[in-house]
Amino acid sequence: MKNIDNFYVTIQLTKKAHEDAQKFASKQANSQKVKQVYLNTLAVYAVYDFLEWLKIQTDLNAGDSWNSLIRSFHNVADLVIPNLGKLECRPVLPGETVISLPPEVSEDRIAYVGVQFQEQLNEVELLGFYPTIDPQAPLEEIKIANLQPIETLIDYLDRLESAKDLLESNEEVARKVREKLAERSISEIAAQLERIYRTCDKYERRYAGGDFLASFTTPQQVSQGVAAFVDREGFNLGELEEFQDLAERLFEKLDEIWGNEEAEESFQTEATIGIKAKTTTIATQPGIINLSRWLENIDAIFEDGWRKLEDFINTLEGNQIFRYASAPRSRSSVTEEPSISASRVEEIALLEQRMALLFSCQLESSQTRDILLRLYPLGEDNTYLPAGVQLTVLDETGDIFLEATARSADNWIQLEFRGEAGERFSIKIALGNDSATYSFVI
């Protein structure tokens, strides 16, 4: 199983962050620019504090967003990770579902982080991140639903670091890349190689990598090592094959570093932030629910206690928190095309606290399922989940795979992951000494 989403990270904004935001904003020409600079500065500080907590070195003063001239004329919110590149920290206002990317931030960024603001500016939530984009197909916006979980950012940065180490090494293939792309930064090359490695099948990497290497070197300047963005059609067949051979050798080296298994996965994390690895004994309820039955018979009623989402919502009285819950799409989805999915609800009572567990299963491929879990409060007067209630996914050995704990004012908590056909797992909901466990096979 692979973790897709666990939780949002909440960052308390410091007095220093607000002081700098006010100082930068006060020098702007109009009210719209004042607000833009203020929020951009706070967003950068939020990501800065998060990376400091992870002990990842940053250079707060080195970014364009800390340059008074640049921030006056451009909409930038970048944070520099020395020797690796820039993270763009984009503010997200209440109700927004996409992150707009100004043209000035569509290149030269190793990732984009969504920073969610509320009406009060004392804290923000890090919604997730989006890795570097294809310079030949720049994006104008990023859907929040397509962000990768923020807890996997450290894994992504580790991959870029290892790619950068390879490109700076004395390996023959690394020397040739540096020669061909002499005007490009090593960090930028590493980010684009990681993108191709992650998004392309193994047989496609040779050609996608060859196109990337060729795209920054003009046909007339191949021997001179001068870089400029051009169309691949400007090269003859022999030149393109040379770039493709070079790319293939590069990806063979990266495959040795990252591993064949990781090549088929996106940002798999062995242990997510705030989750301590521990072993638990699973006390399962009788029977194992086969998710294939749910997907094969979306409208069927089964005798397993779970109800269809639509039927459950229609019976609610008073509780508006759950009433407006729909079956959310997987955050891993990169398309809006319809997909086969099934959503079921189970009512739970722990220590006399009523809750509802929403289970959404989506068919991603013939062997892969995206699974999303949400735990909501139930009852006309229950706006928040009981503090301390835990939602846990356990693998077939009984080890904790994912876990989320409700705080004092959480309307719901969520976990999301991806599994393969035949895999077994369990879901445990626990409050104090009371718990309920359900077992599944994909």
C-alpha cells in the first residue's frame, strides 16, 4: 500500500513573520499589491518554519520575494533551499480550489507548496506540494486536489539531492550532461530528470529525456555547450539519438540510486511525519469485506452493515457537517475523467460518541485502487469530533501504516492511500479504551 494523503500541517505564524510582512507590504503602490505581498511573505514564512522543523536548511533572504525591487514588480513567494533550488509558496484563500501560477514562477522552481489561509491570519495549513513542471508545457494553475501530501516533500527533496549528487560526480555520463547543458543549473536539470523518471514508463524515459536534453541546446550550438530553449525538430536524427543515448544512460544510473520499485511509485513514504512506527494486535470483527464487490455492484445493498453514501445522507436530520460531505475524489488523480468508484458509510459509537466513517474506493487501474477514509461526527449537536479519536490503517501484519488523530475543533479527519488487488488491510477507530476494527481485501 502507498500513502497518498494523511493530513494537513498547521503552522502558527510568528510575530516576526507578521512584522516582515507588514514592512514589505507598506512599501507597495496600491492596496491590491499590499495584500499580495503581505500574504506572499506569510506563505514563505510558513514553509520556512516547516522546513526548519524538519531540519532542512533554507536561505530566507536569498529568494526573489525578499528582494524589494523584484517583489514590487512580480508576484513571487519563493524560498531558497541552498544548492537545491527554489520552492514557490503560493497563498490559497478560503474557497479557492486552484493555485494560480503567475508567469514569473512557472520556471526555475523545484516545487510549489499550497499554503491555506483562513479569515484570521494567525495560522495557516500546508495543503501539499506539486513537483516541478515541464518547461515545455508550463501550467497557469494547479488544482489543489492534485497536490501531493506535504509529508512526502522530504522524500522528494531527497530524490533531487541524490540526482544532483550524480550530476556533479565524475561519472562520464554526468560530465557529458554538464558539457551539453553548460548554461543550465544542476538543480534545474535534477528536478526535470526526477519529473521524467516519475511520470514516464521505463521505455519512455529515453525519448522524453532526450527531448529534455535537446530542448536547452540549439542545433547550431551543440558543440559549444550554449543553452537556449528550442524545438526538438531543429535537430537531425543523429543528434537526437545522441541525446537519447545520454538520457538512457542517465536514467540507468538513477535507477541504481532510486531503485526499480520506486520507479513505479510516486513519493512513497516509509514513515509519515508525526507517525511513530509501532505494532498493534488487530482485534477484527467477523468477516473480511471484499472491495471488488463494492466496485462491481455500486448500487447494490450488502449485508455487511455499510450503507451507500447517498442513502445515508438522505436519512440525516440536523447534522450539516456530514450532509454536505460528498465522496471526495482521490488527491492522486490527475484527470477529471469519470472513474468507477463506490462510497459506503458505517455508523460507529465509541464511549457514547456517535461518528460516521466514510469509505470511498476508486478504481485507478485494473490492479490499483485509491482509497479515501473520512471520520465525521454524528448527531444534531455534534459539530466536532471527540478530541483524541484516532483513525488508523493497519497493514496485513498488524503494523500501523497511517494514522490521524482529531484535535479539539476538527470537523473531520482523513486518510488516503493506494493499494493493489489482493492486498489486505484493516481500519481501526479508537477513543480511549473503546475501539472498532474492520478488515478488507482489495
